[in-house]
Amino acid sequence: MGGDGADENTPPLKRWSGNVALIGGMLTVLFTALAGLNQCSRDNREEFTTFRTAVEAERLFWRDLFDNYLDTYDRELNSPERVQRQIALTIIACNRDAPEFREYQLGFMGADNRLRTKANESISALRSAFLRMADSAETSSPRVRRALERCQFDRDSEAVIQPRENGVVPEEVQQQVSRDVQSANVSSGPVVTSIETLTLSAGDPAGWAVDVFWCRSPDEAPVETANFSLAQRTGVQLAERADAETRLSDRAGETDMTIGRVRVRPLPVSRQGGLYPSLGDENQVRGEPNEQAEVRLLANILNTDQTPFAWRARNASPTSRYLSVFVCADGRVGSEAS
């Protein structure tokens, strides 16, 4: 349940409104800077205008979503009505991705990707700010947070293996990886827990996809931070091997593998137990029964004296060439890997 870095004395609702205004200001600065460039490229002025209109429409959509959510506190609504409206708005936000704007050919001396990326980053920041607001105890409720967790988990579970286009990583995936890797820079300062899925590497097209899950806590922020921090470090470690297409093998040379797409994902409280580990369980690696050699190999690579990982069968649902890592021991040393 990460904070937004604002002054803690600022009232919560005003603080979130300020975040929206700040990010909207970033877009204004972007467009102002591009205006001069646009003068030098008359042939692309119409395309640029259309692009700018599309980005502004997206910004207004998120501003209105914020306003409607915060307005639930201003209206004379009873608690069930407020929660129902907040859940509806939160589901809309969860299911709406920031556009890539790839359909716009701006032709600014090869700057197309940079301009589209900047616009996508700004809209992504608005989306992330809304999701943090819906996850904050100050501006949400347990029912709203559970609805958000379920929506995010179900969406991310639909794409276990990263799609490829003729063996090439799609542009939008490359941008997502670049953005998420920057967010997961573990050496840049204090850990800021992200409730969103972080894609840290597209990896080897023929490699094994790995999702690193971290257990959320219903009410203990330090526990969440500990789990997220270890999951993030584990994801970065695997992503480095994936980017290098390093071939992993056991001592006997009987099992070898490369790593494909690597993601770090929250495991909602509502999904813990049963098919999935629960908060406080040992850290572990899971896979299908016929993939236990690869599961054991990955667990042995991740194992340290301070953070042991057990290896277990099986995944919650049948998958192929996909391994799950679970970080749920909330910062404490778990049991030895078997």
C-alpha cells in the first residue's frame, strides 16, 4: 500500500486531486515543447493535431474518473452506495490500459517513438495514481480493494506467456519492459511497493516464462514491503539472466533451460490459501508435475541462507513452460528447501 510521497499533512482527497493536476501539467509541458517542433514540420501538422487531441481525450477521461471517484465523498451517499460506485469506477480503471498511440506517424525526424512513449508514460502515470488511490486505506474500503485485486489478478492471469510477433517482441511490450525496469531500479532509493504487475524482461522467445508473486497483507504495510522488496530483487535477478539468454543447468548437466518473460505480481489476500500459498508460508517455486526438474533447478538458483526457496508441484492451473515463484514469508527466513 505504497504512498504517493505527498505532504502527510495534506488532506487525502486534496492530495489525490493534486496528483492529477501535476500529471496533467506534465502533458501540457510536453505539448508546449512539441509546438515549436510542429512548426518545422507543416506536412505533419494535421497528424500531430490528431495525436494531441487523442492524448488530451485520454487525459480528460482519467480526470473525469478521478473526479467521479472523489465526488462519492462529497455527495450525500450512504456507505453501500458509495462503495458500489467506487467499485464500478475502479473496475473501469483496472480494465483500461494506457494507449500506445502507435497509429500516429508523426514524422518528427525519427522522434515518433519518443513522443508516443512520453504520452503513454503520462497516461500510465494517471492510471497508476488512480489504482493507488483505490488501494489506499485513506480513500478506499476493504471491498473496493478486494475488487481491484481480483480484477488485476484475473487480467494478468489471462496472458501467462508473452505474445510474440514472428518471434519478435512487440513494441508495446518493449515499452512496458523499459518502463517497469525503471520502476524496479532497486538501487535508486527506498522501496516503493507497486500494486501493479511489473514486466521486467521479455526474455528468450524459447525460454520459460516466470511470474514472481508476492503475498499481500490485509493490514500490515511493513509485511507487504518486505515481500515486495524480495520479489522485486528476485525478479531483477531473473530478468538479468533472461536478457542475457543465459542457459541455466544443474550440476549433472541433465536439466537446462533459459528464461523467457519475467513478471513481478501481487498475490491478493482473496486468492491466498487453497491453490495458492498464504501469507507467512515458505517462499517456493512451483510448476507442473512433469516439470519438477526445472522447478528444482530454479529453486536452487534462487536459494540463499537468508532466503531459502522450496520447490513444489504444482501450478494452480495447467500450464506449459511456465514457473511460479511465491514470496510470502513476509521477510522472515522460511524453512529449508526440500
